[in-house]
Amino acid sequence: MNFFEILERSLGAFFILLLLTRVLGKTQLNHSTAFNYATGITLGSITANIVIDKNISVFQGFVSLGIWTTATLFIGYLSLKSSRARTILNGEPSIIIKKGKIVEKAMRSSKLNMDTLKMLLRCNHIFTIEDVDYAILETDGQLAVLKKSGRQTVTRRDIQVTSAEPLYLPSEIIVDGKIVVHNLEELNLTREWVQAQIKNFGINSINDVFYAELQSDGTLHIDKREIY
């Protein structure tokens, strides 16, 4: 390939990749799941081949990028519309530490060893497991940590109140108009309780709730579904 052909391929691939990343959205850019991460690497690999491999025509390369992008958008659409598909495609967060105790089964299923767990805790500025009430391994591999009430950083509001043990681990109760049944069972709550709680917010149907989360003090945080 001569210089001008390389320049043409490089600029064409650059602007196509820029367009496709805008189409795929911000979740692709932040690698929020392993699938997003793999997709980003694949798109980059295809683009690099377009630029340097003269046996691949520009048209063939752009078609490949288009097919991969379309498939990624379709998977994203399935994840958005179906909680079951979202679980299959993206996995679920795993509780690694529960009420201060390491959940060994979750460690094994997540292929997580103690050295890695301690590293992830240190990244959260925690140097002893004794400080941890709950630790949850997210689908992107990051560790979300809830400290024990007596070990949490004091805020201005906390100065005037005594420390109290949380009643619950903050948990999803309703997602996209659907009750998260396994969380209700884990928390020993009922559908009737949820219905009564949302009525206190003037909401008659669970379908009208986009997201509801149980707070550590037993109250419910609710986001109503937007009406377009």
C-alpha cells in the first residue's frame, strides 16, 4: 500500500469507528460488562485490520463493523427489554461478603481468590475485612462495599445522630415495572407489602414504578415511570 491508500484507509476507519461508538452509546465506552469489553476489543481489532491489511477491502471491513455493531445493538435491546435475557447475557452481581462473613460459595463461583478480594477491598480504601458488612462483586468486576455502621466515614449529619445497625442491605425491589422476586424472598418481604408501600406514594400499580429500592432503614426509594 502506498501512503495515500494508508491515509485514506486510516481516516475512513477513524470516522466510521467514531460514528459507531456514538451509536453504541456510553455503556459501551465504560465497559460496564464483560460483553461490552469484548465488543470494544473486537471493533478495535476489525478497524486495525482495515487499516493495515491490504487483503481486506475497505468495503468488506466496513460491512464487518456494521454487522458487529448491529448484533451488539440487538443484544443491548434484548437486555433492556427482558430481565431474564439481561441475567443470561450480563450475569448477576454476587454477594462476596454478607454480614461480615465471606461467602465461600460465591468466591468459588466468581473465580475469586483471597488475594484478589483483598486487592479489590484496598481499592475501596479498606484494609481489613473486619470493616466490611457487605461486599458485592459487580458484573464489570468491580467490588461495591458497604462498611459496618461503626466503621463508616462520619458526615456532618451523622455527628448529631447515634450509630445504628442497618436493618437491610439496600436491594432492588422493582426494576422496570417488575418485582425482583428473589430479593423479596431473601428479605422475607411480600408482594402485598410492596403494594402497600407504593400506595403511600400515591401509586396504584407496580407497573407505574420504574425502579424501587429498599433502603437500609426499611424505607422505599421510588422512581416513577416517565410518561412520554
